[in-house]
Amino acid sequence: MTRKFQSSNEDKLELLFRKQLELTRKMRNVNNKMSSIYKKKEVFRGYRVFMLSTALIHEAIELQRETNWKWWKHDSIASLENCQQELIDIWHFVIQLSIELKLDPSGLVEKYTVKHDRNVQRQKEGY
């Protein structure tokens, strides 16, 4: 199912960040596991980054499990729909981590562009 989003001057990345903020901020009064890590003091410095990056890693593993990565077993067909859903789960945590690390859509694009340009230069230099 494809949904069309209408937003005046909001770009798609801004839309995703706004929706993620709504999920964690507006739903703090309900039993929301995502916002629960914000309801208590960090157990150690970097606790939230640790928790979110751990969740991100495990979502990536769930995506990997959807593929035919066990070459020693019989082939199976990966479900595109399941893979897409796992990727969306990854995006939730990437966006939440971005928010936690004080990166808004503009800052994220800026830092991505700098790193991308650096990676291109590394490739040209035989990195």
C-alpha cells in the first residue's frame, strides 16, 4: 500500500523526522517502549545511543535473516515485503539515533555529504 503525503514546504526527510518525533514525544504518556528510554536518567553516559544502536543492529540482523545468506542450505526466496518492513524498522532507529545525536535533517544531509565526498576522494586515491 502506498500512501501519498501532502506537505507544503516539508521535504520527505523532514517528514520522517517529524513523524519520529511525534512517535517518541506525543506518545510518552502511553506504554511506548521507544519513549521509555527517555523517561529515566541514563544508566551510563551514552546509554540511549547504546540502546538505539543495539536495536538498529538487531533490526539489520532481522533483515539479513530474510535473505538467503546461508549458502549451505537450500535456496529460499526472500520476501521483498518482509525485507522492506525490516528496512523501515532500521530507518526508525537511524532517525531516532540522529535525533539523539542532535542531527536534524539539514545537519544529517550536511554531514553525509562531507563524508560522501571524503569517501569518493579515498576511492580515487586507492583507499
